[in-house]
Amino acid sequence: MTPIQFILLSGLLFTALYFYVRFRNRVADVLLLLVFFATATVFILFPDWSNIVAHKLGVGRGADLVFYLCIVLFVFVVLKLYSRIRKLEQLLTELIREKTIEEAEKQD
């Protein structure tokens, strides 16, 4: 297993565990976002570093490394949005149920 495979699988495992436990700490979200922005800033300011890191991880080019990491970030964002939508759907269902029960009691 190459180092990049280990990193990408670890990222996906972290994402899966994050949503399995439903860890909703805003501080953790902000810290994760800061890590991604810091990494992006370093790769933008020093583009040769992405090639160096990519070669050490077993990836051919720095652009490919960035692309692979973006895939992991995209999966994380999609799962986060999906969990939010599910939460809103459950809340809406509860509100409609309560409203329907109230209206049924008024008719009796």
C-alpha cells in the first residue's frame, strides 16, 4: 500500500466515523476547515511543495495529489449536507405530525 492510499483511506474512514458518531461539534468543524485552508494556502504560495509531497506519498504530480484530497473533502461535504437534510426532514415531519394532531383535536 502506497502512502497516498493510506492517507485517502484514512480520510474516508475519518469521514465515515465522523458521521457514524454524529459528532456535531462546531469547534471541530472550524478546526478541520482551518486545516484545509492552511494546506491550500501553502500549496498556492509554494506550488513546488505539492510536487515534493506528492512524490513522497507515491503520487506522480502535485496536481494529482490535490485532486485526490479534494475528492475526500467532497465526500465529507456531501455527507455533512446529507445529514443536515435528513435532520431537517425529520424536524418537518414532527412539525406536520403535531399540527395534524392539533387540528384533529379541534374538530372533535
